[in-house]
Amino acid sequence: MGGFFGAISRRDCVLDVFFGTDYHSHLGTRRGGMAIYDPAAGFQRQIHNIENTPFRTKFESDLTEFHGCSGIGCISDTDPQPLLVRSHLGLYAITTVGIINNADALVEKYFSHHGHQFMAQSNGKVNESELIAALINQADSLVDGIRHAQDLIDGSATILLLTPDGIIAARDKLGRLPVLIGRNEDGCCVSFESFAYQKLGYQTTYELGPREIVKITADGCESLSPAGEQMRICAFLWTYYGYPNSNYEGVNVEVMRYRNGEIMARDEVARGMLPKVDYVAGVPDSGVPHAIGFANRSGKPFARPFVKYTPTWPRSFMPTSQDVRNQVAKMKQIPVPELIEGKKLLFVDDSIVRGTQLRETVEFLYASGAAEVHMRSACPPIMYGCKYLNFSRSNSDMDLLSRRTIQELEGDEGQQHLEEYADASTERGQCLLKTICRQLGFDSLGYQSLEGLLEAIGIDREKICTYCWTGRE
């Protein structure tokens, strides 16, 4: 997906941008970038590949070259950014987070006949931040340009602009991702994750509404375009993406995950479906708090039958070779034999997307001597690849375990009954669970219900995006 951080201050803020951006490293694995502005030196910018080396390590040597009182940084799972743009609207740096589903159509409609050129990436695609900048530059002001770009984009676009006189932040038009403003005695910052700036001594002062555009200076935050009435914030921020310390729309990530696990256990006990197990455990790392909540409510002891070894392998998907990635994933799982051998285990994972690594995890547990392995997903079956962010974005919905299994069970006819398959109380729902159990080797499988998940988040349900489960926008 990606994350961002910006700061503007009465003092040099390079270190704030550096550390604030680094605190978003859990959101992306491909590119990192920083752009700093100084009135005397102008814009300074650097972009690094972070697929095999963390952001902090790649940028430490650049810090002595950066100086200025304003800047933005990004962690990107897609395109190299921030970009420097010169146009009739002035010189600015831009970084974006989101997805443009109609990028080719926009290029064809607005730029193909006017001599406009884009730098193609190795995959032949246009850098989406470059395309957004080109759309912005069609207008007579940056604010009008941002609104113009967001109106044309099929998908989502959260935008940060660094200009000589401040930072302009724009939350995507339906607020699928958060944008928060922090402040200290010297200036202000803007961030995806709230904990990133709190650790740097800033306090939360404002959270942008959907579609809202603000200008941030060292003196404060000024609204340039009001928030829209509709919001569809991504539910996966709480279940998976978000860091435990973060708050979105006033709801803490870790607290939501505990509550989500408690609701799962509550409902399973009420149905009389809770298996007799020795331990409840979480699939590290984001499954752990869901499992703690499940254990607390079910009365089953919590344990960690295996841990991930991450000092040298922080991300299992870093190597370019799939074979190497698979081997690294296996090497990271270190068993605690005393908590596995002969034990009946119930694991909670944050979600089940394609199921590949989960199958390997179950095989690893049985090979380590587990008597039974029961699996629970902290969210409903994923039926649709995300059109707005990168969580479950796939070349085909058939890459998703639930859709692939339904196709195997019933062919195209099954695709007409997705809502029924997602409901464990129906015959089709039970068939889906039993088939996945056979395929992946679970002794039992359960998914959190959509109602339970929404209850755990606890905000107005109409404000939450559930597209990946329901297919409804």
C-alpha cells in the first residue's frame, strides 16, 4: 500500500521527516523517498529502493545533505516518489497513496493528443503520482487541480504536496485512508499513522474528513476545501494494515483487535462450536491481538507455539525469486516444541487471502508434532480484490482462496451465490468451510462475521468500506 509523513517547522525538520517516514515502513516494501525544501537551497530529494534494505538504513547517509524547515517523505509499495514537478502552478514535490484503475484511459483521453509525454516504468505503466500531477496541472490552482484529479480517478488518491510556502494535504474523496495533523511548539506535521508523530513530540490537533484539502504551515492548519459528507474508510486499517498504537476515527487499532477476538469467541461459544483445545494462539504478528481477545473471552489459555525470526528476514516477500521467498517464510517460523507436541491448537489470523503461506504454516505445525490445528480468520471470507488500495489487489478474483474454492465446488453457478457462501449458517457456507479445511489441513475453520467485525470497529457502519467482502461500494 504505502504511507507518508510531512513536517513544517520554525527549525530544521529533516530528522522529523526521516523518523516519521521510517515509522510507516510496515505499509510498503518497494520504494522510499524524501523531499526537503529550504529557501536558500531549494528542493532536495532522494529516492531509494527498500526491497532488501530498510528505509532507515538507506537514508541515514543522506541526512547530512538534507537541510530545511519543511519536507515530506513516503513509503511506497508502487511507484518511485516523491516527484518534483514544475508547471504553471509553480514548483512542488508530490507523493500519493492509492490506486488509479483508469490510468490508461485518463492518459488516452487527456494527454495522448497534446504532445504530453510520461516516463514509462519497466512494466510500461505510468507513474501514478506523475499522472496525478499532470491532472492537477490542468487547473488554474493547486486546490482546483486536486479536486479535478480526484473527480476523474476511478480508485482513490490521497495526496501530499510540498510547496515553497507550505504543505498541502488532501484526503481521498471517500476517506478510505486517514490523514492526521499533529502540532508541537515549533510547527506542524501530517501523517498516515498517529503514533509516528506522537513519538516525535507532536500532539494530534486535527483529522481530515473525506475529500478535505488543507494547507499546513508552521503556524497551523487551514482548510482550503471542506470535507465531503460520505466516508468509506478501509476496515483493514484496524484488522491488518494499521500499527497497534494508531487511532483512526478515534478507534485504537490494538483495542479493536482485542474486541474483535472477543466477539469471535463470544459468538462461537453461543453457537456451541468452540473446539476443545489446549491453547489459543495468533499467527504473528497482526493475528496475535485478535487471538488474545479470543483467548480472554473463551477462557482458553493464550500461548505462542511458534515465533517469527525477523532480525535478518523482516519481510518474507523481499527476495525476487518465489522459491527464495517461500524458503525464507519457512525459515522465519521457529517452533516452541513444548507448546506444540501433542497439543490441540487454535490459531487466529488477521485474514485469509490466498492461503498459500497458511497451508505451509499448518504443515509446519503438524510436522512439529501438533495433534490438531484449528484456524480462525479475524475477518469474513474475502470475495473481491480491492479496487481502492493494495491489500487484496489481484490480477483476478480467482487468486483469492474463497473465490477459487467456490469455482472448484460449483463452477460459474457458484459465483452467483457469494453472499450465501460467506454466511457460515447456510449449506453453501458450511461447504466452503469444510472444503478449505480439507485443502489446507485444518481440523476446523471459522471466519468472523461481517456484523461482528463492524461491531468491533464501533463507528457508523455506513462510513466503513466493506467492498472486499460484499462487492458493494
